[in-house]
Amino acid sequence: MSRFRPSADRARRECEQWFLREFYLSANRDASEESRLRELFVEADPSLRSIDAFVLSSGSPPGWQSALIDDFENGGMLTWNAKGDGLKEPLTESERPGQAFVAGQTGAFLTSFGSEREDEAVGSLVSEPLVIEGDVMTFMVGGGPAVKTSIELLDGDTVVASASGCASGMMRRVVWNVERLRGKAVRLRIRDSSTEPLGHISLDTIEIWRRSK
Ligand SMILES: [Ca+2]
């Protein structure tokens, strides 16, 4: 991997990180190689510098503690308001009939893959406001790949971050630096306007992280 260089495209870079962690670093446990790759991704996206412990990590980085925002268990913790028919009943305990294999969730999860219209189901969900009490937001996302199936972070009506799956039902962990939104009330918006194969988004385990005292 000595000649690996992260893509100039952010979405592709995020999928590269997922792929490297799941399929390369997991089979080649080498701390110096991992830290070299981490530095390449931080150089490509300086907003990751202050939260670099989350880059190429899937667990709980030392020195950080998380607060759960929604894990979609027992009907979920946040209130989500639906537009369109596709996301009226988005919670499920397992893949729906016809849905691509899902991994990375814990228990129930949210998906825009419809019970009846499958990948042709479309719609959007907007969360109630939540206050950012930390510096990092993470969650698991699958589906995709395109901007037609995305989750967005809204500051007022402005989209300040967005993410999609990596053209796979299997979920990757998204890491957003939300330092500059600390103390603000934001909303999450899930959008699915794709009717194509893999035209859905799945979501689980939304957390906000703060540095341990
Ligand atoms: Ca869950």
C-alpha cells in the first residue's frame, strides 16, 4: 500500500477509509501502516486533524466518550417527520424481503427500502432539533451510493454536512467534525429520491462524542 493516495473526492475518500479498515487493516494489523494511512487522510481533509482518533477507527477512541442520539430501538429516541410515502414506517429488525444484505447495525435500524415498493420507495425524514453537546457525530450508514440517497446535517436550512453509503447494503461509520456547532440545535435529514437498484439508505447508532475529562 506504499503508493496509496486518497482520492481528491470526499465521498470516494470516505469509502476508501471504510474499505481499508474492513478489508486491509483488519487483515494486516500494523500500527505504523495504520498511522501512516491515517495521516494521508488527515492531510487530504484538515477538518479531521483535531479528531484524527476517529479516522480508520470503528470503535471507541481512547479519551472520548459518547452519548447516544438514536439507536432506533423500541421505536427510536428522536422524533422523525416523514415526507412522501417511502419513509412512513422506516424501522425494521432485519432486512426486508428483496433487500441487499445489511451489516453494521445493532438490533433495529432505519431504512428507506420499502416493504412494498422496495428500492422504488422515495421520501424524506427530518428529525426534531437536537443540541450538539460534543465535538464529533458518528453513525452507521449503508445503501447509496449517490447524492440521491443521503443523510444531511442541517444548521437552520443550510446543509453543513452530508453522507451516503458506499453502494453496499453493509454500513460504514461516518465521522463528522461538529466542533463549530457545539451548543447549537441542528436537525438531521434523510433523503431518498432514487428508484434505482440500491436506491435506499439505511442508518443506525447515531452518537455524539466529547472528550473525557
Ligand atoms: Ca439499532
